[in-house]
Amino acid sequence: MSEADTGAPSPEASEYRASGRTVPTRARDRARYDRELVHRVLDASYLCHLGFVRDGAPVVLPTLYGRIGERLYVHGSTGSRPLRAAGGPSRGAVPGLPVCLTVTQVDGLVLARSAFHHSVNYHSVVVHGVARQVTDEAERRTALDAIVDHIVPGRAADSRRANARELAATAVVRLDLDEVSAKVRTGGPSDEPEDLALPHWSGVVPVARTHGTPVPAEDLAPGIGLPGYLAGAVS
């Protein structure tokens, strides 16, 4: 894919433009529009939550995703109603499905002296936009590779790629990173001055993601050892 195909930003565009939907109504000081930060949060997480409206009611689905430049890709069954709704112009004057996609990583549990001020430290990203189904076969294959490599880099090349039957059963949608914001909370609890003398422990419990020792499949052929890219990912 060319740089234009990936939706890559111009070098000088270091921040996303703030909009009415990306400026929070509270804790505005936690909002960030830095492109590098947004990419870092997206690349560090595994799951996103994809929200949309179906039959007049909100629906939120947890799903895997992958990022290529300024685009996110999500995959699912071709029988999925939301993915079908993200189809081409034949489905309406405005093609695609309006969505809100979120990713959150929890960094710590913030324990205050008062119940009211308990919180979490976190990095999050919210993306608003229109998801559109990918129909170009080359882009679909590239997107599916990106989703696999998002979990463990290098895995796509070390697995069988989807065959024609599997591709026919798989839908891929694309969401451009245009209307985007990050939000960050760091630091300790915000206790009220009159609560500082209370006899309750206050502070932060750090939260970190760890990987366990890989467990081979029961039917793994003898002689197939742990690949180097996986050993590095879980060390």
C-alpha cells in the first residue's frame, strides 16, 4: 500500500483537530490530541469497543483491531448486521456506519480517603467517524495481516493466510483516524483537605499487563519450538 493508501498524515500534522465531539465536557485538562500519543495507546492495547446504533438502540461490541497509519481495521462475519450496514453506496445516500470506537488501558487503581474520590489512572482513545466496508482484496488481506500482527508482531507471516472460502466469510471495515482524542489521568488521589487526617490508607495500586508462559496446543507436531517473536513478546 502506498502512503496515500494508508491515510498517512502529513509530517507537520502532529495533532488531531479538536471538535465538538472530541472535547470532553468535564476534566478537559486530561484531553490530548497528540498524534503520537494516540498511536501509542492504540498500539499497546488488544481490544477495542465499537459502538453504533442498531434499530434505534445503542450497541457496543468488544473486538480485535489493527492499525495501519491513520486507519483502524476491524473484522467480523459477513453475516454481521453492523458490518453489513458499513457497506457501499447502495445502502443509502451516505455509505458506511456512524460509529464510536474506544480503547482504554488501566495504569493504576486510585484509592482515596473518601469513596467519592476513588478513581483509576488510565490512557484512553476515542475515535468518532464512519466505518466503511473494505472491498478491495489487497487491502482486505493487508488489513487482516495487521489485525493478526497487532496481537503478536510477526505472527501473520508465521501462519496460514485466509483462503478464498474464509475470505468470503470475513468482512473488514475501515475507520479513518480523523476525529480523535486521547484522555489521560495520572497521579495520586484528590482528597479533600478536611479528609487528610482520616485514618484510611490512600494511594495508588499500579496495574501492569504481564504475559504468562506460552502453552502449546495439545496437537502441536513434535519438533515445533517456540518462535522467536513469541519468546520476545512474553519475556
